[in-house]
Amino acid sequence: MAFNSSMSVISGKTSLSSILKSYSTSEREKAKAAVINKVRFEMPKQKGLLEAVKAVEERQNFQPMSEFVGYLSENTLDDNEFIIILNDARSIANQLSPKFTTLVEALLSQTWAYRSPEARKAYIRFCLDILVAHNKYLSFGINHLIALWIPHENDISLWQNGTPTAELEDALQAIHHLLDCILNAIPMAFDATLDAIEHSFPYYKKSTHIVVGYVHNMLQLLEYKPIFEENIMQLLMQNLIILDVHAPRTAIEELESDDEDDDDEDENKEELEMFEMDDCKKTYLDKPMNHPIAHTLDICMVKLFNFLDSKNPQPLQNSDAESQQKTLESLKFLRMLIKAFDNVILPIHNTHHAQFIVFYFCSLKQCLSETFLASLWDKIKNPNCSAVIRQAAVGYMASFLARSKFVSIITLKYYLKELCAWAHKYIRDCDQYRSNGSLKANLVFFTVCQAIFYVIAFRSRDLTVDKRSLLFLQSLHLSALVTCNFNPLRVCLPAVATAFAGVTRAYQLAYCHAILERNARRKLATVYANETATPEETLDTFFPFDPYLLKVSGQRITPIYLVYQASEVENMNDTVDPISPSSNVNSATTSSRKRGDSEMMDHDIDDFILTDKRQRLASVTRSQENQFTYGLSPGFHI
């Protein structure tokens, strides 16, 4: 049979021979070595690169180059090999045309920042020569350098408190030195650098040390290339806004309140720690935010505040010339900062913390705050600006005047006078009996009126400190403002209108309660689908410098931030809201609490509002939050 050739009969047993070849141990080791040699190979250390390039140039043979690229990607070179290969590449930099793209990119992708000074020097020289000789590689080289700014996920130990360790700082300095050399040698590298920085910014949900490390390097760039200041600050504001939006005030308060409850339980267990006030304060402030994105934003704000400090240096000598020069430099930077603010932050409604960048820098010099206020006032007066931008500028001015400790009383009175003069002129110029009195048609006017009411109510202690101040308030003719046919109190947020009415009644500046009662009677018949009795028209506005919630960076804001303090007359005459249907029910609780005692109880609304008013306004806020989304769409956030 045919199959007999593959069978043998031994001792009556039939067996089949294997089709697999048998190998001895030595032969098996040789086969294994052959496989290894096919995957991993060694090129001559001194002639590998030059021979590969020569093969392409003379014989169009790309195989040696492909093998050398594989060698670079699969092996970790020691410093000597690294220096030899890069010196060889530098010697033929002019020959490395675009057909050697894979080779050049492999060389540029080599790890170099943590090598010896000689190896770093070799890489920097090669990188400069190849980018100058062939601009085709410029984009790749810049993108690779900017990518080195981004910390790895497991590099958290290298970024303690947002600051790099000494070893990491040394490597980053080498990266920035190379980037500086490239920017000096290649003018077109500026656009490539900006594009790379913008597209490489880490995702907002990345770990804190990744985002903070990137921000650190962006600010480091400005130290040796201030020409990027405007673009970098605008880019930073844009990304801080993204963080700010995804760390809403309500979410931060909820997480922090839960944490404070846990801290209270711990304090009850360890009563002795209650007496160590300084240590407790330090522990609380140094503790990271419970909201991860808020924590990232917090540390980024600290980095920005430190940078702003460096942009307002104190003169080394007490000379007027040097002091004037430093002031001019600070004003120049502020004008750039205001431009970025106008482009990024001002058009966005209801941000929480990013705008404090401008707030903090203005606190460093009196002239800076005056310049910022003048910029806002120019927008408010400009009829060519859109009503939305003018309304936002009014909100920023009102909140800035109310919350800034560093704004002088002279500046405060000046802008109150200007706002009132503008409002009175608006009333005179309009035919009140024939013109449209709707909120939409007179948006800026109503916003200015509410700003006047808000600032006077908030700063009433400073504005009623003496007889001269009271005469100033009388000169504003507030009664004519509230009794005009536009009836601005009807569209103001109820909390602002009521607080203003309390101040004007206490000092007999105007009598607003009769108007408030009349407005309330008109609104009783208006009931919306959400079962909340609300005004038919209410100003959509917010005050951007409401209480700052971030812990670490908040330590820089607290000394310059003003909290509400009612004047003595207001405290003595503090009563319940006359327009509140539940006034009689809550009179016992409200009359025993001063408005100043409610500070920081609810960050969503201003801290001079009584508790019962807070509850009613909060219900309006919740109902409107269900209707509107974030952005420039209508919202409610005082």
C-alpha cells in the first residue's frame, strides 16, 4: 500500500513518523538567535547614519535608512552614541532634504532633556541647524518641544504644590533655552509656536499637575519672550474659563459643605485642636478642593497671581523716575490684560473665578484700578457697543466698586456721580410718556439704575460716614431716578431693590417702599407655569465679583476683598421686607438677625440680603436656571 512507506512495524506495533523536524538543543539556540538578529540589529556606531544617507543619495536605496530608523526607535542610546550620531547628522544637515523625513523625525524625537550637558548641547546644535536649513521640519520640531511641556500622568511627585523639582526644572530650562534659540533664529517660528501651544493645552479633566505644569511652562515662555504676552494671556483666560464653567459654584459649595461637616465631627472628637487657631487655619487652607476641576483651577490661579506680582515690580531705589517707569510698565501690561479680558471674559455670562485675574492685578496699584474702571465706563457710554456688552460692563463696574477694598472713596463717588448723571440725562432725552418703556428697549438704562442701587446699598457704611457724604448722596437726586415713569425698581432684582429701599429710607434720601408696594400689587396677578409669582420683566444680570470660593488662591483675594457691613442706622432700623407676603410669619427670626451677619451664607446671592429674601430670590433663581443655559443666554445670578 501507499501508506506502508510511512509506517513501520516494530514488535507488532504500528507507529507514524512525525512531519516536524527534530532539533537538538544547540540547533534550537541557533534558530532563536537567528530570529532575534532579524528583529534587533546593530548598526556601526560611527558610520551607520552616514552610510544610510549615502545609500539613499547614490543608489536610491532606502533600506539602510529604514533599518537605522528602526535602530533609533528600538534602542536606548547612551550619551556617547547619542553625541556621535547627532554630530554626524549635523555634519550633513543640508543634505537631509524632505525625503529623509522619517530619519530627521526619529532624530528629533530622541530623549535628550535629561542627558548630560554635552549630549544636550549636541541635540540643540543639530536641532537648530536642521530647522534653519529646512523649514519643512519646523512644525514637527516645535510641536515636539511643546509636547515636552506636558507632564506625564505618573510625574505627580515631580510637581510638588505646582512647582517642579530641581531636576525637572533643569530639564525644562534646557527645553526653553532651545525654544528661545529657535525663536531668535527663525522668525516664522512665532506662528508655529502659538499654534502648537494652543493645540497642545491639556484636556480640562486631566490631573491637576498636568494642567498646572503646562500653565507653568506657558508663563515661563513669557519671561524670555514677552512678545507672546497678549496671545498667551488670552489663551490662558480661554482655558481658565473652561475650567471655571465645569466647576460651578453650586457643585463647589455642595462638596465643600459636606467636607466642613466632616471637619466639624472631627473637631468634636478632638476638642483640644479647637484652640490651635493658626494651625487649624493653615490646615484648612492648604487642603485641596474636593471638586477636582476646582482644585486644578485653584492652583492655576495661584500661578497666575504669582506671575501678575512679577509684572508689577517695586522700584529698587526710592527715585521718582524709576517709580514712574515701573508704573508705565504696569499700565502697559494692564492695557494688554484688558484687551484679553474684553475678548474672552466680558462677553461670557456668569463666570465665577476667572475674572479675578483682573481684579487681583488692579489691586496692586491705585492707578491700575482707575484704568480698568475707565475702560468699563467707556464701553457703557459708547452707543456703538452692543447692549449685551454694555450691560456686562455695568455689572463688572458695579461689582468692582462694591467689592474692592483698594478703590478709594473718591473713585467710588466719582463713578456713582457719573452713572447717575448718565441716567438723568437718559430720562431727560427720552419722551417718557410716548417712548417704549419695556426692558428690552431700555436695557442699558435699567442696568445702570440697578448698578446705582446695588453700589449704594452695598457701600452704605462708607457713603454715609459723615454729613458731607450724606450731602453727596442727596446731590445724586435718587428720588427723581426711582420715581421717573420708567420705574426702574420694577425690573430690578427684588433683593437689590429692597436693600436699596432700606438704605434710602434710613437716611431719607428717597421713599421707595410705596413704589415697591405698588409694583408688588401689579405683579400679584402674574403667575407663571412654574407656580412662582415673579415679575413680568426682571433684569438678567449678575455681579461677577461675588464671594471667591477657591481655597488656596483665595488667600490672595481675602485681604483685598470687601464683605458687606451694614451701617449703624440700618442695623437699628432693620425690618422685614414690606412687600413679602410672609413678613409676619418670619418677623421674629428676621428682626433678630442683622444683614451683616449673613455674610457667606449663600454665595449665589449677595450677602446683604436677609434670609427670607434669600429664600424667595433663590426660588426665582432655581426656576430660571431650569429655563436657561450657560453663556450669553438669559440667566439669573446676582
